[in-house]
Amino acid sequence: MTHSIIKLLEKRISANLFDPAHELPVADIEALVRVTTRAPTAYNLQNWRFIAVRSAKAKARLRAIAYGQKKVSDAAVTFILCGRLPDAETLPERLRPSVEAGFMPPAMAQSWQEGARAQYADAQTARDEAVRSATFAAATLIHAAEAQGLSSSAMVGFDAAALRQDFALPADEIPVMLVAVGRAADGNWPQKPRRPVSEVLDIL
Ligand SMILES: Cc1cc2nc3c(=O)[nH]c(=O)nc-3n(C[C@H](O)[C@H](O)[C@H](O)COP(=O)(O)O)c2cc1C
């Protein structure tokens, strides 16, 4: 029997049309984000923030920044996925629960912090990690939504500078992606065909 997660992967689409009458209760948004944060991050940094744009007023602001894309306001919620530049000083707090639970040796937590401090001294590497973490979150979110019978659409069609200003993002946050989540309306395309595995896979 095919596992249900494989079935979700096989059928997920980027929805263009959402039911504008559909709303998501705050508890459902929280549940989606809770499961999304099960996504992995380097050193368990969890260097992300999710801004759930849900009110008509905030959606209108975001839609203008997203070049008028209608789904931003039609979907029940459009998330702004922010990646945060990794800060090694956050790691003791992030890793403490693993240490306290007894499976992570304290010395390991300390060495992870030292590793992160050295690794992210390079600005490009730090920025890459912020984008990577938010992208992993986006991938997890779209499938978590699918599992709840919802549809989604990832978007990079937005003015990042305008978003930073309008939504008052701090300097260490990068707006990586928008993800609209809601109930699909009729008329969406099926999943687009993919390139054959033989074109994209090298087995060495
Ligand atoms: C990072 C990323 C950015 C995207 N940006 C947009 C966008 O701004 N607007 C849009 O309509 N679709 C956007 N898409 C959706 C892609 O066009 C879509 O995933 C692709 O055509 C494959 O279609 P499918 O997801 O339905 O299989 C984006 C997808 C990804 C992964």
C-alpha cells in the first residue's frame, strides 16, 4: 500500500484559484504552523518566523506587494515565511530541551554552538541558511496543508524590499516566500508533468 504522504506528494498542486469565502480559524493556523516546525533546520536553529496574513486589510497590503496576485487575498491565509540569519547565541536555548531530555550530551550542545559560530561568520553562508530553513518550512507547510484537505501556492512574486518595509521586518529576517493556503476553487490545473527521472538523477 502506498503511504499517504506519497499520495499527497503525487497529487499536490499549486492552486491559482481559491474560495474567497473560506476562512481558517486561528487554531487551525496554529496547528499548521506547529506541524510545519517539525521540519529540520541546521543545528536545530529553528531560524524562522511565520506571519499569517489573515485579515482583509493585511491581505490587501500584501497583495499590492505581491504584484496584485489575487490568490493572496482569496486564500484563507497567506503566510510570509521569513528565514532568520542564524545566531549561534540562540543555540543554548534551542538545544536545552534535548539536553534536559537526556539524549544530547551537554558537551555536544556546546560544540554545535561553536560550530555554528564559526560556520555563519561568513555572511553568504548565513544568508543561505536562512533561505534554506524557510524553504524547508515552506515545503513542509504545503504538504501539511494538503493533509488537512487544503490547497496551497508558494510564491516568490513579491517585492521583498517593500514587504520588509510594510511589515516591519527586522534586519536579520529575510522574506523568503509567500505561501497561500486555503480551499481550492473549481478550475485549477492538475499537477504539471515533471521531467523524467533519467534527466534529473545521477547515480554514482
Ligand atoms: C519558490 C516558488 C515560487 C513560486 N512563485 C510563484 C508565484 O509567484 N506565482 C505563482 O502563481 N506561482 C508560483 N509558484 C508556483 C510554480 O509555478 C509551480 O509550483 C510550478 O509551476 C509547478 O506546478 P505545481 O506545483 O502545480 O506542480 C512558485 C513555486 C515555487 C516553488
